[in-house]
Amino acid sequence: METSSSLSFLLTVPLLALLISWVIPKALQRLYAIFGSAMILALTVYETSGIIFSVSTEAAKAFFVDQRLEWVPELGLSAGFRLDGYSAWFLVLSALTTLVAFCVRGVWYRKQPRLFVSMGFFLLFALNSAFLATDLITFYLSYEAVFIPMIFMVGIWGENQKASSVFRFFLMSFAGSILMLVSMFWLMSLHHGATGQWSSHLSDILGSVSSAQAGDLVWPCAGFFLAFALKVPLVPFHGWLKDVYVNAPMPGTIWMSAILSKLGVAGIIRFVIPLFPAVLREYQGILLALSALSVVYAALLAVRSDQGKTLLAYSSISHLGFVMLGLFSLSQEGVNAAMLLSVGHAVTSGLLFFLLHQVEERTGDTSLNESKGLASSFPVLFTGIFLAVLASVSLPGTLNFGGEFLVLLNAYRASALCTILAGAGVVLGAVYMLRFFQRLGLGSPGSAGPVEAALKKDLSMTDILMVALLVGIVIYGGINPGIFMKG
Amino acid sequence: MTAFEPWMLLVVSVLVFCVGLLGLILRKNLLVMLMSIELMLNAVNLCFVTFSKMHHLLDGHLTVLFVMTVAAAESAVGLGLVIAMFRNLRSVDSDQIQLLRD
Amino acid sequence: MITSMILFPLVGFVINGLWSLGSARSGRRVPPSVSGAIATLAMAAAFVSALVARSQLPSDGAIEVECFRWFTLGTLAVDFKLRLDALSSLFTLVITGVGTLIHLYSISYMSEDEGAGKYFAYLNLFCFMMLNLVLGSTLPQVFLGWEGVGLASYLLIGFWYREEANVSAGQKAFVMNRIGDLGFLIAMFIGFKYSGSLDLAVIEKAVLPGAVATSFVLLVFLACTGKSAQIPLFTWLPDAMAGPTPVSALIHAATMVTSGVYLLARLSPVISQSASGMMVIAGVGAITALITAVIACFQRDIKKVLAYSTVSQLGFMFAACGVGAFGAGVFHVMTHAFFKALLFLGAGSVIHALHGEQDVFKMGGLKSKLPVTFWTFTAGWAAILGLPPFSGFFSKDEILHQALVSRSGSGWVFGILLIAAVLTAFYMTRLYLLVFFGSPRMEKSKFDHAHESPAPMALPLVLLGALSLAGGFAGEPVHLPHPEAALSTPAWVIMIVSVVVAVLGATIAYRRYAGGSASAEPATDVFRIDAIYSRVFGGGLRATASATGWIEERVVQGLIRMVAALTDLSGNMIRVLQVGSAQAYLLMMVIALVVMVLYFLKGMVQYGNL
Amino acid sequence: MNEVIHTLMPWLVLAAGILLTLLVSVIRVESKRPAQISALLTLVVTGVLSLQAISLPGEAIFAGSIEVSSLTRILLALFSLIGILFVLGGDRYLGKERIHLSDYYHLLLILILGAGIMVAAKDLVVLFIALEVMSLPAYTLAGFRRNDSRSNEAAIKYFVLGGAVGAVFLLGSAFIFGATGSTLFPSIHEWSRQSTTGGNPLFAAGHFLVMVAFLFKVAAAPFHFWKPDVYEGAPTPVTGIMSTLIAVASFVTLVRLVHLPALDASGWETYATAVKVTIRSLAVISLLVGSLVIITQKNLKRLFAYSSISQTGYLMLGLLASLHPGQGISPVLIYLFGYVFAAVGIFVLMTQSEPRGDTGVELVDLTGLVKRSPFRTALWSILLFSMAGMPFTVGFFTKYLVFLSSVGTGETPLVVLAALCAVVSAYAYLRPIGLMVMRDADPGAAQWGGGFWSQFVVVVSVIAVVFLGLMPNAMIHYLKGIPLIH
């Protein structure tokens, strides 16, 4: 009873924050947003502390919570939520990402700030319920609901070609997710045929799926896979990503790269792997190959991209390729490693985009065509960027190293070839990330763009605190990565 | 000289119906098109009568009365519309009304 | 003790780093002397603790210190554990000892640079990472140090980041090392797959099936070629001279570049399981030694000469490991650390004296001007030539001897190394003569202003000079299993031979350059390896990247655009039917109706319902 | 006799209301309010009566030619509700267009009466009469902007095609009469159970003709051509009534007519397959036409005409599922109800744009609406999301049930196609939102302003859409229980 209340609590707090945001005066919106999301982060950590701070998975299991509320009994729909070793961390990540995104200064705090803040909190709500959902339809609903604030965010505060990019983003993801819905229907009717009653709860579906033979499950599995491959994204399903990352307002980009991509990861962990083990094992070779391919492909695109935002977008695809590699090694260890790397990627990409925005604010552009030599003018900012770069090239001692190392270690057992191919991504990662840092920070100063007088100074104190928090997580995770692997 | 068979009437009524349909499709004058509709309805009347003869039932005959009433109302409305059109366009040519398209 | 040894540099790094960062934000700058003092003290303390640890070390035993459990996943459990044995303690002594001296030297060398605080922070970071590398008891720990020193080296090579050249030199070093590190990673995966652990103690004892052993050895060696600048990954080291000279002395001569040798020695039991792997190592080492020695003969930049000579000396060490004489290799690591650091610092003080002049053909006659530098340099010169009783003599002679006699050695390795030794003597003598003898070839004013370096710079020179004079008598510091001898050539033959070749090379150089006013030779990149690499690999990468870009634009995005266009097109085509004439609609409907009814009647006929 | 009256009370009240409205409109010709108020009263009373009688058992009267069941009652209540909403929401528009006449109201009432009888009819001839009673006012209302040639053209097209189709329906029922000797649904059903031959060509032709007549009414492609033109030309409230009231009545009747013979009777297997194939192919065509053409449309009324064509496609998925044994019709009913709630809001919203020439509301009128009136933008967005079937709107659940039932009956490929069509048409529903929030107001964009009542109607429908999207239980629970054919 008490435990289930904690879940509803986690779900309702963002909505509460949303409602409050409508009575906060415009001028205070940023302050309120930062404060509110920080509180939510603290609450989330508190509520999930039993799991995330437990010494081992076995110890954590005691704090796992399953909750199932009747919703539409006629259709067997229930609001099913589960707090476990994965979802706990995803919740913390979504709260953290929201905090980072709210910290970013920009036009969204001058133009309709109230709408922006409430969109942000709604997004947080939808994310949390998607990460927690164990009922297929509950998951689908929350998964779709995530789009709505995203569309408005890009639409209202985005850059110039926002319209086409947001439509492409929406339509491609929608195509994926609606086919996933059809697969869900297929599974539900399978269950109905087996047991005679409707249910969309994972535990029920699992029971009846186990009896079906792999041959029939290929297409439903494909439906789920397509949705998540589009979300993560996995090459060649990434066509939507670049434009919308570039055109979205920076908080939107942070949300998308840091946490929306994890929706796909979470979906694969929670639904695809348990539901279709046989199918996955049958096609494991292809899946691993795709993951390795997206690592290298995206890395090559990043090598030749000439805008900071573009480069980070592609590097994000590349790193998520590693995550997928871990997932598709189809072992408990691999999944845990992927989880670790997802945390690392979420924190790192959030940090990188956050700091890139600081650069953009100061110089007006993030083009990588010639060196700007800004490091001497903004030493603290660029120290932050350099640390983030180190994390993203997964230097040992950072959180990402543990993730990438363990992912590759487990993938190697599954397929040496794909692992070696993906390993090329490790080298390329060094190439493009160092180039990124060099072009922004190093070289002779003076070639930098117009610097607004107000922003001539280095990072503000709040920004430094934010950076310190994220860097702290990265380094702590480098020393004690076990804390993130409670699956 | 074969004896009269009810199905011949059916053939006739279907033919008349098709004539009406063709008229509706081919003629350009709206008034003629209205008549074609009437023609179709009356073809159906013939059909009903024939069938009630074949089944030795009265329902068909009753139906015909209903149909005639409805046909009258329909032609009234139709004429009204055509008059309105004539007011607007000074013409009752069906080619005149092709503003609303694709 | 071990923990403190590793912590001191870390503390130094944190203090200097935060301080210089904070002062950078507030715009003030850290006084170089202070930060230098902090860093040097940290290193000195580390050195002391290294000595103490050495004294506590039981003979042919090891001390282990559990720090914490790093990560566990499934069957894999990696502890953060420090392990000190004879081998690692030798390296710790070299690192902290030489490190301390070079820190001391740097205080006055960097006294004008406003980034001094940062500089010392990086230097301490490097030592911390290097100690991790040699003290780590699990492969991931070694890898942590391995990449950590790479990071420090990147930072210090590109220390003066306002010149693009320095930055790109640093990036080149980092990326080339990354290629090697990939080998390291995959070697770790293999090791885990076959030994079920990443603990060095376990992997050392692991017995791998033949092919696996070979691939493991080759991957490890790939990592070494990256870190220790062997063929094919050696081209970054000469560029790395863009960094401050003390950095070149510490990182790119004395310590970091020798970590490859350390790794091979550490894993020697596994390495020696694969004969073919050993042969590759020996061959690559020898060929590297030869080729880079040749290149060194054509350099004009004093630091470049020393850099190539470093690569070539590393070649000697790998050749030694390749023939199974790991002990000899490690021995040469030690002596080389002494004399090469000395030579670099000497070069540093020459450059310092000439205000940054690095071209040997713009030097000369500095013997009188820089007496301390000259005499210490002489010691270094004699040591690298291998003249008895200087330290280089013992180690190099040992290597040559093993190369000839050991079972896995062979005549041709010996031969190549011999030629390399001749060339070494040649280019070093050339350098020596051009710098210190003959008439000065730089502007008068420069020559007049040239003055001996201050005490803090001179002291390390003297100490290192003493070490490179006497260091050899220690004999092989670590007793690794000797390869059993195949033929019984007596040691004294080899000694004579090696001395003879050294003298030979020196004489050739003397005849050519002793003339005082040597005519300037153009610096020629004989094998143009760098150019070829940048064309093949750089060009290759660019080509692949743009090909990928083409695919992205044309195929991926093109497909999306095509789908959109097709949808739109079909919509417009259907729209054409909407002609606007009621009668046309009626006609189309009638046609549809007829089609349907016909289809339906056909079905009924077919199924005999008619 | 008086239990007949009692059963038919709502219908009788409606009929009486028509007379009353006529009367008051001739009493005071200059003022429209009396007619309006009496129409409202009539509809309210009808709705209330049919709702409070809702749980009563079904009764067949007039020799079984009319059957009053809980379904017909709730449909009549729905029709009166739609009528009320459009009377409230439409009057400002009528005023703007200078066509605010009393006739509007009694024509509307007649239309509703016809629809009410149509869904109750169990006899082909009664059905025909009801159809005409519903259609004739519809023709007139479509041409209600007398001096606008577009409206006039719409009316004539509607009339010509509708008249022809009426005749087709009649011919079909004549054939059925000839084949079965009756026009009563139950006896036709009985006949089909008796005949083991699986239907004769005469019956088949007749059945097809009557079905085609209603396929035309629900605008299933390729019988959809009339719809875009008529929608564009007719006055906006009338368009709304067509796309909600007439669509619901026609589709329910279509379902009835498809189920006219007992398709599960022995010997009718091939016949049943043929019917299924026909409906499946028409569903595919409607989905493709609707969702492919909708993305090319600029005029909002045309856009929603094509939208309703694709909605017909989804509905036919449900109809197809209902042909499998053991499948109810509830998905279709729920879809219709959910669609109605969204559509009413959308069409009333459309009446709120100030007239710009004689063309209707264009997409460009929406540009930059978020700056001009954010609240209206929110309403638009929610309704459009519901149309696109996004979560937390009723639109999601309607599609949900239809898809689920078709997947359950093994129509998965068809559902995949439908899903992809939904993606394509989602673009058409999102583009207006994009114009509202992403673009600045176009110089040519019309002004927006609705009176209290029209805004009230929109808000009501939005609340219904969101509430049913979150808590569909009530609707689903009730409509699941309803059998269509007894």
C-alpha cells in the first residue's frame, strides 16, 4: 500500500508542478522551473533510494514495486506500473535531464515562458509514466504523449526550418509507434484467444506468448523493434534526427538526446527482450551488425560535420549504437552494461549540449570550420567542455568507460567481428570529439564571432554548479559504476 | 405467339430504369435530368407491381403509392433547386455547375 | 606507502589544477615558482615513498594493497588493487626519481610561462597515471593508466595551444594511441574470454590455445606500438616534440614511451607462449631501430634527432623482448631513461640558452659557453653510444648478446641491431659535434648572450649525468626468466663488437663533421612515411567520411523525401478524378457498381450457387 | 394502440415539434427566435424522452416494420443532441451569412425525424421513405445560401446523385421483394435461413443495390465523389450535420443492410465471402483515397470531407469484423460516437471564422492563430489530435477498438495498411496545428470570433473528447451491451 503510493506520487508530482507553473509570474518562471525540477529530482532520488543505493541487485529487489490499477475493465486495460532496477534510474535521469534543460537560458523564457515550463513538466510526467509502464497500452499512451510537448517545443521556440523537421520527426516516430500498437493488438488477441479474456498487462501477455512459437512472433517483434529503432535511433532509421536536433531549441535537444532516446532503450529492456527472446536470438547477428554499423556510420558523419550541434547529434547516434550493442548481446550482463552506458550517455550529452549552448550564447554560432580559440577567454567553460569530451570519448575513470568497456566485453562473447567493427567507433570518437574541442576552444583567439558584452564573462555560478553536479556523476560513476547496474 | 410472362415486364422495367439512368448521365438539361429520375422511380414501380403479381401479394401495389408520393415531393424540391439555380446563373445547363472540384 | 606514492601526485594535480582554474576565472595568475614547488614536493614525496616501498619489498615477492571494488558484472569482478613487485618498483623509482628531477628543472624552465600552474598540474597528473599503469594489478587498471598518460601527453604536447601545429600534434598522438588502445581492449576481451578474469596474476598464468595466444600477443603488441612509438604507429613521437622540452624528456623519452616494454615484461609468461608473436615483436623492434636511426641522421632539429633516437632505442628494447630477453629490455629502459632524459634536458638548456633555437646547423662552439651542459651531455652521448663504462654500454651489449645467442633470437635481428648501433653512434656524434664544437653558426648577439642555465636546471643535469655514468653497474635490475641460449658465443666477443661498432660510427661522423664549419644539410624526410600515412589514412578517412555523407544525403534522406513525394503525387493523381461534374461522378459510380455486381455473380457461378 | 403511442412518443414529439415550429414561424415572420426556441425545446424534450425510455425492452410495431430498441432510442437521443449543438453553435453563422430564416429550423427537425425513423425502420419501404424524409431537407439545407451559386451547385449535385441513388435503393428493394416475397427484415432473414442454395442472383443483385445506396450515403470510395463538393458548398453548420448526424444514421443502416441475410446460415459461405471481399476492398479504397487526398487539400471543409471518407474506411474495418461470428458491432458504434463528439466541435469552430468572399475556411486562415487567440488554438489542437487518434483523446479509443477487433478476426494486414494511412492523414491534421503555432499570421488570414454559444458548444465537445479519452469506461460499457440485430 505504502509502496504503491510512492509510485503514484512520482507520477503526480510533475503534474502538480505543471499546475503551479500557471500561477507563477512570468519573470520568475525560470527560477521556479529550476527549483521545481530540482525538488522533483530530490524526491525521485529519495523515493527510489532503496533501489539505487542498495549494495547489490539482490538487495535492490526488495524495493521493487509493482502496481496495477483497473482502468478500462471492459477492454482489460489497466494502469500497470513497475519500479525496478532499470526504471528507477530512468526516472532519476528524466528528472535530472529536466533540471538541466530548465537551466538553459534562452528565448523560451522571454516568449511564452509559462507554456514552456508547463510543457517541460508535462514531458517529465509522460516520460516517467512511460518508463514505469508495464501495461502495453499504458506504455503506448505515455510513449505517444511524449510527442505532444516536443512538437510544441520545436514548433514554438525552434529555429527556421522547424516545421518540416518536426513533421518528419513526428511522422516517422508515429509510423513506428503505431505499428508497435498493431503488434500490441496482435499480442492481446493472442492472449484473448488463449485465455478468453482481454488483458494488455505485460505479465499476462508473457504467459500466453511463451506458448506461441517463434515463427508467428517475428512480425510483432518487428513492430516493436521498428518503433524503438526509430526512437533510439538505430541506423538506418535515423533520418529524422539531425534536422530536428539542429532546429529544436536547446532544451528540446537536451531532452531528446539525453532522455527521449532512452525511451527506446527502456522499451527494448522492458518489452522486446522478455517478450521475444527466441526471435531476437534468431536474428541476433543482424541486430548486432546494425548496432555496430550505426556506431561507425554515425561516427563517420560526425567526423565530417561542420556544426557543433550536428556533430553532437551524430555522436549521440554513435554512442547509442554501443548501447544497442549491449542490449543485443542478449545477456543480463550486456543489458546491465547498456544501462550503465545509457546513464553515461544521458549525462554526457546533456552536459555537452548545455555547454555548447553557453558557447552559442557567447559567440552566436557553433561552426567548426575554423578554430575559435575561446578557451583562453572562458577557461572554466572550456574546462567543463573538455571534461565532457573526455567522458564522451569514454576515457577510463569516467562513467562512460565502464559502460563502453562492459558493453564491448559482453558483445565480444556474442560476436567478435561486430565488436571489432564497433571498436573502430572508439578511435573515430577520439577523432571527432578532439576536433570538436579544438575548433571551439583551441587555436588563436580573435577569430571568434560577435560576443555580447553581457556574456563576455565566464560561466555563472549556477551553471558551474550544474556542470559540477554532472561531472561529479560522471566521475563517481567512473569509480563506482556498480551503482547503475541494478537490473 | 407465346403467352404473356411476368418476367417480360421485369425486363421492360429494368430497361426503362437503365434508360432513366443513361438520361441522367448523358443529358445536360437539368429539367430532363429530373424527368430521368422520375423515369427510374416509375420503372421501379412497374417492377414492384410485377413482383406482387408473381407472389400474389398486395404489398407491391401499396409500395407504389408510397413511391409516387415521395417522387412528387422529390420533384418539387428538385424544381425548387433548379429555379434557384436559374436565378443565379440564368441557365439550367448541368455544365454550368462545375465550380466545386478537386 | 604504495597508496601514498600514488596519492601525492594526485593531490598535487588537484591543488594546482583547481588553483590555476580558479585564478584563471578571476583573471589572476598563479606564481610559477609556487605551483612548481608544490608539484616538485609532491613528486619528491612520491619518490621517497617509492624508495621506502622498495625497501619493504620482499625478495622475489610482491606487496598488494586492496583499495576498493571497482566493478562487478556477472562473473567479472574487477578490484582496484595496487601491486608492487620488483618490476613495478623499478619503474616507480624511475618515474618518481627522474620525474622529480624534471619537475625541478621545469620550475625555472617554465618560469616565464603564465600557464605554469596548469603545466605542473598536468605533469603531476601524468605521474599519477603512470604510477597507476605500473602499479595496477588488473588489466583495466593498467588501461586506466595507459589512457591516462595518453591524456596527459595530449595535454602537454598541445600545451601551447595557440599554435595549431602543437594542437594537431597532440591530437595525432592521442588518436594514434587510440588505435593501439583498441588492440589493448580486444586483447582484454580475449584474455577474459579464455581466462575468465582480468587480473594480471591470473592472466599471466593463463595458457591460451595457439592461435588465440598469437592474436592476444599481437593485439598487446599493437597497443605497445602505439604507446611506445614502434612501426607502424611511431610517427606521432617526433611531432610530440612540439611540447615543452622537459615534457619530451619525461614523457616522450624516460617513462611513458617505455610502458610498452613494461607491459610486455609484465605479460612475459603469456607472450612467450607464441613463438610467431615473439618473432614479429623482435622483427618490428629491430626494423624500427634501424629505420628511425637512418631518419635521425638526416634531421636538423636537435629535439627531432633525439626523438628519432628514442624511437630507435625503444626498437632495441622491443627486439630484446622479442628474443625473450625481457630482463635486458627492462635494463635498457632504465639506462635509457637516465641518458635520454639527460640528453633532452641538455638540449633543453641549449635551446634555453639560445632563446629557442633548435636547428643544430645554427649552433656550434657552445662547449665553452655552457660547460655544465657540455660535460653532462658528453656523459649522455657516451652512454647512448655504449662506450664502457657508461650505463648504455651494459644494457645495449646485453641486448645484442641475447639477440644473437637466445633460442628465439637470430642472426638477422642481431645484424640489424648492429647496423642500427653504428648509425646511432653516427647521428649522436654528429649532433654532439655540431652543437658544441666548431665555430658558432648563429648570429653573434645570440652567441654572446648564451649563458649557462641556473642551478635548478643544472642540478638535474648533473645528477642524471652521474646516473648515466654509473647506472649500468647495477646490472639487470629485475630478474625475469632468461631465454635458454641456443649458441654459446662468449659475452666478451659481443662486448668488443659493440664497442667497435660504436667507435666506427663515431669516427665516420667525426671525419664528416669535425671540420668545424659544417655545411648545412637540408633536413630530408628520407622515407616520407609521415606523408604517406597522411595521404593513405588521412585521405582514406576523409574519403570514407564523405562517402558516408553522400549515402546519408542521397540514400537515407533521399528515401524519406521520395516517400513523401510519392504520397503527395498519388494524392494529386486521385484528386484528378474529382472533375466537378455530377454526371461524371454518376458514371464512375455506375461503373464501380457494375464491376462489383459482375465480380459477385462470377463468384456465385464459380461456386455453383447459380 | 396507446402503447404504440407510448413507444413512439419521442418520435411523435419530434413530429409535433415540427408543426409547432412551422406555426410559430408564421405567427411572427420577422423574428427568428420563436422558431429557434421551439426547435430547441422540441429537441430537448425528444432527447430526454428517448433517454429516459432507454432501458425499456425493444418493441416491434406496425406489423414489425418499425422496431424501437434501446439502440434506436440512444441514436435518437444522439441526433437530438447533435441538433441542439448545431442550433446553438450555428445561429451566429447564419446571421453572418444572412440566411437566418425560420425554415432552417423546421427543415432541420424534419431531417432529424427522418434519421430517427431510418434507424428504427425494419422494412425496406419504410426505410426508403425515411431516407427520403432525411434527404429532401438535406438537399434544401445544402442550398440554403440561396444567392450563392456554390451552395446552389452543391445542393443540385447532392440532389441529382441522391435522387439517382434513391432510385437504385428502390430497385434493389424491389428485387429483394421479388426474391423473398417480403420487404420486412425479419422475414427476409427467415427466408435466408430457409434457402439452402445460398441466395439467388435476383436477391444478390437486390442486396447489392441497397448496400450500394448506403455506401453512397456514407461516402465509401468509389462512391464518395459527391462528398467533397457538397461539403464545400453547403453552409458550414449543414456540413457539420451531414458529417455527424447523417453519417451516423446512414452507417448504422448500412450495417443493418449488410446483415440483411443470415450470412452465417448454411450454404451462404461463398455469399458471405463475396460480401467480405467487397467490403474489404471498399475499405482499402476508402482509406487510400481519404488519407492520400486529404494531404493535398487547402480548404478546411474539403479537408474534413476527405477525413470523413477515411473515417468511413476505418468504420468499414469494424463492419468487416462484425461479419465474423461472435463479433459485436460495438466498435463501430463507439467509433461513430467518438467521431461525432470531435466533429461537432470542429465544424462549429469552423463557423467562427469571419466570412472571406464566398469560399469557405482555408488553411491560411489558421496561420498564427496562437498569437491571435491561444485558447481557440488549444481547442483546435485537441480536436485535431482526436481526429489523428492521439492518446488522451476519444479518437484514440475509437481507432483502438476498431483495430483491435479487426486484428482479432485475422485482418492484421488490413490493419497495418489502415495504421499507415493513419500516419499519412496525421500529417493533414498536424499541418493546421503547425500553421497555428509555427507561422505568423498571413495577411490574407480571416479574423476569428465566435459568440458565447458557439464557443460553449466547442468547449462542451472538447470536454467530451478529453473526458472520453481518459475515461472511456461509461461509453464503452454501455455501447458494448447493445445488440444490433435481434
